[in-house]
Amino acid sequence: MISLITATSVYPRSPQKAVLYSLLIPGGGQFYTKRYLRGIIIAVGEIGLGYNAYINHREGDSDKRDQYLYYLAYLIGFSMADAYVGALVYNFDLQMDKERLKLGMRLRW
């Protein structure tokens, strides 16, 4: 019996690392799971909300500042949850690809 199996050397993504990157770097978890467009959108949103909170803090408008900080906290929480799910989906897709890449040949006498 002869079997040929091909597999790619793609590494799975850790959901915990994705959440940590998403917490520390705007859009980092999405970039880690190779969801680049989503990462750019989240990074721009986080930076924009943080900038607006800073501007309102400098101007002394604490109500608007707090509102922007709440939005920023919600966006960071969403980003962390999205990165976690993205890593799980990425790993699931890797398993499916490995199962599809199997190629076999049998010789029987």
C-alpha cells in the first residue's frame, strides 16, 4: 500500500495571543489572525476615539471625553472578542484545509 499525504506548514493561531494583541495594539488581534481589512477598520476606530477623547480632555469637556472613552472601551472589548473568534475560525479553516489536502493511492494485489 502506498499513500501520499501533502500538508502545508501553516501554524495555528492562539486565541489567547489574539486577545492579548487586540488589547495592547489597535487592530493587533485581527492582523494576527490575518483579517487585515477588519484590523485596519478597528485600528482607525480606536485611534480616532482615543484622539477625540484627548482633544475633549484638553478642552475641558469631561462629558464628551467620558463618552468617547466609553465608546473606546466598547470597541476594544468588541475587538478582543472578534480576535478570539477569528483565531478559532482560522484554526478550524486550517483543519479543513489539511483534510482536503490528503491524497491517497492504494495498490492491492
